[in-house]
Amino acid sequence: MDSTVNDFLEFLSVEKGASGNTIAAYRNDLAQLEEFFILKRNGSGIPWPGVNQNQVLDYILYLKSHDYAEATVARKVAAVKSFFSYLQAEGKVKINPTEALVSPKVGKSLPKPLTVQEIDELLEQPARRTTPEGKRDRAMLELMYATGLRVTELVSLDITDIQVDVEKPFVRLVGKGNRERQIPLLEQPAQEVSDYASFARPRLIGERAETALFVNRRGERLTRQGFWLILKGYAAEAGIVGRVTPHTLRHSFATHMLRGGMDIHKVQELLGHANISTTQVYTQVSREHIREAYEKAHPRAV
């Protein structure tokens, strides 16, 4: 399978928290897409940047010619759209050839954030440990929830990307599409990161000349998978029911900011979204929260 497709599947697994069944379905669907383009090019490689809308439409017609059920075609088209959206966000293609295609109705659910109480309980778990790893984990979780970072952005941070010993601490990062942004840090996460960087990180890296801010017990840059495993362990210890992924913290950050009254454009800036429409999904989450509270409180609610 093409390495770009493998990168996308890893992104779905680690950053989006997709289930094993979803990953398997996308793997099969994108393998079929690969095969289609390889046959079209007489066995030569797949130039993803060169794929245009007409070629994608040819592929959809190809799918329909095989008498798949409408739901199956919709799922396969959704996989293709998701794949090319990822390629565009990562800067691997300049133009998304699926952008003008009508999205299939696949019953996409709204992201489910953690409650403030669940966040508090989650952050308390590493605080109970005095090891360097515990200090690191508390700093990472505080930073993720305080900033809404993507897990890729978190593990890509170098020690020079974060300024905590200044009057107004901040983290500087480069997100999708090489867009650079600065995110202010509150006192608590800034202090946790400062403590980790000053005392725990040197014990983990030893004599290594490592630039990464967050490292594993071997002193090497922590991976996305490594962070996910850490998060899953603490979520279990906190008794949080349901699937918790790195993206859950990002969802929670965005939702809580909007519920707290922050302007949606400011939230968009903090999250690094290129389009406001991506951020607007969190307003839907907030409206659902308001409706639930309304129905619980109103004496005439059934």
C-alpha cells in the first residue's frame, strides 16, 4: 500500500481515534482507489497531487458500475473525500479534487467532549506520581487541554517552541499547511511545563542532545502512539467511560471555550483551522448542551 495512504490511516487511528473496523474499511476502500489509478496509469505510481476532479468522478462511476449498494458507494466516496482533505491539510496536494463533490449522508455524529469534572479527574491522575514520567504526563495533559493542540503538534514541539519563563507564557507551533501560530498559556500549564522541563526532562534525556520537548523513558522524542497509550491509561484510572483519544482533549478545549463565551473566530485562531466551517461544529455541540440543560430544567419538559 502507498506510504501516503498508510500515513493517513495512522492519522485516523491516532489523532481521530477511529475504531479498528473503520480503519479496516478505509484501508480496503483506499486500496481499491489505488488499484483504480494504477490500472489507469498502466502500473506506474500514483501521483496524488495530479489527481483532478474528473478522475475522481471516473472512479465514482467505476464504483457504480459494480452494482454496489448505495450505502457502500457512499462510504467509499466518504473515504476518498476524507483522504484528499487530509492531503490538502498536510500540504501534499494544492487542490482538493473532491472539494466540490456532495458529501454522502453517512450520519456523522458530533464530537463528544469531556465534562469539566472529567477533565479535572484526568489531570489529577499523573499528579499522584512523583516520577519523571508522571511530571511529563501532567505537563502534556495540562498543555493539551489548555491549548487545544493536535497530538502531532504536541509531540513535534521542541524545547525552544515554548516560552514559560516570561511575563506572558506562550507556545509557538506550526500546524497543518505550515501555518504558524502562538497560543497563550495560563499559569497552571505554564508552571507544569516549566517544572517538567527544568527537573524531569533532564533525567529522561540524560546525556542525549535531544531537541524534543516531550521525550520517552529512553530520552527520545515521544510518538503519537506513545502519547495515546499514556492518555488511555490515565482515562481508565480516572474511570472515564467511553473512548478517549487525543482529539477528545481538543474537542473538549474548543467546546468549553465556546460555552465560556469566547468568540468563534478566536477559537478558530487558537485551533489553527483554515476555515471557520471546521470550527462551527463546536457551536452545534454547545447548542446540544444548552438544549439538554433546558429540557432538564424546564418544568414543562416531558
